[in-house]
Amino acid sequence: MQNELERYKNFDPTNAPLVKPSFVKKLQERHAIAQAKAFDADVVEWLSSQDNETKQHINDMVRHVMALKRV
């Protein structure tokens, strides 16, 4: 047990590969597909490059339109 602890004491994770569980990959793929269906590619690209304040403002505007459409 002590040998195992010593081995990990000096462990350097900088070269470790990034492991992404399969369910995370599937969720990301589903999210990308949903975005592609809802918005044109140029809109998605532009939105993804915006700061958080702009994204929040756009979300608020879309929610407002959603509320108007429900009435």
C-alpha cells in the first residue's frame, strides 16, 4: 500500500490523456444535433463566440418570444 502511495505522490498529470466517458460524447452529439436543427450554422457559430452577458441577453430575448408564442 505504501508503495502505491509513493508512486502517486510524484504523479504528473500534464501528459495524461483526456478520457471522456461515452455517455458524455453521446450527450454532446445530441446537443450539437439539436442546435443544428434549431439554428443555422452561422448563428450557432456567432453565438458560441459571444461573451456570457450577450448570451444571457439573447437567452432572455428568446424566452420572451417563447412566452409571446404561448399566448
